[in-house]
Amino acid sequence: MERRCEPGQLTFIRLRKARDTLRDMKINAKILAPLALAAAYGLGTVAPHAQTTPQKVGFVDVSKLLAAHPGDKEIQAIQKKADDELTALDKQVKAIDAKGANASAAEKQTREQLVTTIRSKADAYDKQLAPKIAVVEKAVDTAINTVAKSNGFSIVMDRDVAAKSGLVIYADPTSELTDAVAKSVK
């Protein structure tokens, strides 16, 4: 004799199986949770790498180091030239903007040309500066790595970023590497 399940009865069977599975999962969680804690504690006390000596952390003033590089003077000169040129063009744009709706069609067209000129000149200056900045940044990074390794520092952080982010509230003055790195920046 073949047994048929009514549609409502099939749902009940599915729910009962789901409830039994959930009960089994709860039992497994009750048993496994203390075991997991004990295992984690045991591994933490046995693993020698978990209790190593403290790492030396050093700090540098990156902006001071970038300024100490000989190539920084050329970068600053290019940036000043760009700022002067672009500021003059920006003033012209702002003068037209100040007129608002009273600006003539010719002035609006001149404004659009000025904005296009500003963008193209800014891009040209960026392309001119990018390789020079990359050279300076690489030299500073290399100097930081060299000084840090030779003095046994595992981690070196930018002092300003660490202070502003609240990441570091106090640092021993002996962890300051800026002057040592500045001497080796080339």
C-alpha cells in the first residue's frame, strides 16, 4: 500500500526536519564553543611567535624630508610658476562669474575658453611635475628604509599623519628619525 502525503503534511515534515537540524546545530555549537576557546588559548600559550619582543617604531616628518631633497627646489619653482599663471587665469574667470546673468555671450564664451586653457595648462604642469616628484619620493623612501634598517626599526610612520589621526598620542623622542634620514636623502 502506497502512502501519499497531503500538501499540508509535507510542509509539516519539512518543518520538523528543519527544526531537528537547527536543534542539532545548537547542540553542536554548545559543545564546540568551549573547545574552540580552549584550543585558541592553548595555541596562544604554545606558539612562540605570539610572544616575541616588541617591535621598534620610528617616526619621520615626511614633508621635511621631501623639502630636504635637492630636487625639491625645482619642483617648488615649477609649482610657483603654475600657481602664478593659473591664478591669473582663474581671476579672469571669477570676474566673468561675478557678472552672473549680466555677462554677455562673448564673455561667457571667453570664460569657457579660459576654463579650457586652465585645464590644459594644469595637465601640462602635472605631466611636467610627475616624474620629478616620483624621483624625490623614491629617494626619500629609500633613505627611510636604509636608516630604519640600520637602526633596527621595524616600522616607520609619518609623524604628522600618526598625530592627526590619533593613532599615536605619545612617542619617545629617540624614535624620531627625521634628522638621520635627511642627512642621507640624495
